Amino acid sequence: MYPRELTIPMEKDLTDFGFTALSSAEDVNQVLENQTGTALLVVNSVCGCAAANARPAAKMALQFSNKPNQAFTVFAGVDKEATAQARNFLLPYPPSSPSIALFKDGRLVHMIERLQIEGRSAEMIANSLKAAFDEHCTVSV
């Protein structure tokens, strides 16, 4: 577990951009159990690939015209209960931090694991999210 003081700037990198931090299992359940619409969830981390790739990609992706209704984050290594509960919603994927997930009506519809974050640019990851947003976040007419 990391000291919260160390990770505040890393969390604020997302929360200052409109993400809501979930710090307890109850918080996670409240937003994901009966979720309607679309929601993006970032499992944040102190690692370099979170700083260089995952967080910038998530922020870039929220600037596209099609985007999720809500955006959330949990911090691995800090919010232990929240992260564990979020990972229950990310099954069958194994624990991965950082990672980025898209939910639609409470169902996981797109997942980007750490192995897809490491070595890829933030722009490449954002474009992957854009494709998922275009598929799942458009409004039917």
C-alpha cells in the first residue's frame, strides 16, 4: 500500500479532469451495480505506464464527441477495498493496474489491460477507447 500523500497528485490528474474517485467497496457498488448508460473506469497506478500512457489516454478519450456518461477511478495500492471490488466487475480479466474499462448498462463491454498499455502511446490507447465509445456510447435515434 502506498501512502495517500504520495498518490494525491496522480489521483488529481484524473479527478481534476472530471473523473470521480471511488475509495470504498460501497462506492464501487453504488455506481456499477445498477449502472445505466455508459461509464469509464480507470484503475489508476503509480507506475510509469499509468503516468505516461493510461491517464493521458483516458483524458484524451473524454474529449471525443462520443464519450461515456460517467467516468470513475480507483487507485490500486491505495484504495484496497475499492480496487478489489472494482476488479470483481472486471472479471474474467485478471487484476491489472493500470487498466481502463468501459461499461454499458452495468455490463463490461471493453477492457484495456496493462499489457495493452505498456509500450503503446497514449494516442494509440485513446484511439482504442474512441472505437469502443463509437460503438457503445452513441445515442440511438
